[in-house]
Amino acid sequence: MSAHPGCLLHSCQRVGAVFLWLLPFVSWAWPVDMEFVLKKDEVRFVKLAAAEWIEVDDASVVSAELFDTQEILFEAKKAGMALLLVYAEKRMAVWRVVVVEPAAPKPKADNTAPNPLQEARQACPKLSFQTNKLPKISGNVDTEACRKALLFLLMQPGWLAKELELVFEVEVLLTQLAAMQKATQDALGKDKLKLRYMGATLEMSGRLSPQEHRRALWSVFFQAAGRIALDDNMQVVSPPKPETPKEKKL
């Protein structure tokens, strides 16, 4: 069996390779779609159903490279957490990758730290929280205080987008829209991107460079709680290549 191109490029061995099909693209907001753990210095290949590009938010924790075979090569570099954005066909998914030391002891619980689950339960009396092996949340998000508490909770490890069944009140959606608009303006500048709700679908439109497009997607993800249907109407335009000087005629 021939070596994977990732091993040829990185001089690595194919150790503990795991192939996972990309989960359905369901989340444009917290929580993540998938979560998995790597040991420091571990190399893992993940098989995708489809992907046009990927981006990791902290390459010092884990690097990720997409090949033409629709596989991602992960290389765990140091203990920590990183997020990976996967984009294909105007849809995206976000994964959490946790890197641990091979023999690191389990950290002691900090009883003085805020308890996100307890705070969410207090702020969201109309939500039902199941915290068994597959944590689930269902019910109505009816206040901004609830949305903020829920957002903080869903940023924590263990929560997945497919386990949510949430209904947002209109006023809460509008407040969330304002937060996303501010975040995208801070990232891109004013009037670069338009956001609006069409029913329960968030519509994004504008003319952006590839780098601006990625910043826009990250900005929306970090500000939003719950599964969001998104209509990506952004026009992505690459900057023109500089012209090469013509050769002088002799």
C-alpha cells in the first residue's frame, strides 16, 4: 500500500489513522458539530464527505491540512483546544480538537469557577437540560439573559449541535443579529457585509475576498447560540494577480 501524500510531505508514519465521515452540516453557531481528542504528537487522518477549504483557529495546538483525497491530516503539537472550520457548497461545520499529554493527570475541579450549566438553568427556566452520556437541550430561549448563558454553556466541551432542539423568540433573534452585525463590522469594516433574518434563516450577502469570507463565518459562529439555518449569498472575489512586466524588445 503506497504512503499517504501527507506522510510524504511531513515525513510521518501512519499511526493510529482514523477515518470519520463528516457529520451533516448543521451548525453555524455554538456548539460544535463534532469533538475528538488527540494525544500530543499524534497524527490522524480524517475522511470527509466533501470540503472546499478548512481553517484551524490555533495552529500552535494542532495543524490541519486538506488533501485532494478529501482527507485532513491532523498533527497534534501541544496540549490545548482548537477549532476547525470546514467549508463546502456554501455550508460549514465547526469541530473541536482537544490535544492532551499522553500521561497527564486529570485536572482537579475548580470549585470557585463559574458553573455554566447551573447558570444556564437559572437563566433559562423554559429549557430542559439532559446531562447524561449524550447531553441534550430543548425548549424556548425567551430572553437575552438566557441566550447569553446558553452561549457560554455551549462553548464548553461535551455539547454538540445535533443534540439541540431550541426555539428562539423573535426579540432574542434580533438581539443576536445585532451582536453578529457588530462582530462582522469589527472584523471587516462597515458596509462590507449585510446580515438579516428571512424567517428563521440568517442571510449573509456582500462582496468579500477569500480571507474576509473566512473572517465573516468565524465572526457569526462565535456570536451565535444554537443551530442556525444560514443562506450564504456572499460573493467571494480573489484580488487580481499583479501583471508581470513585458519583456523589452531588442
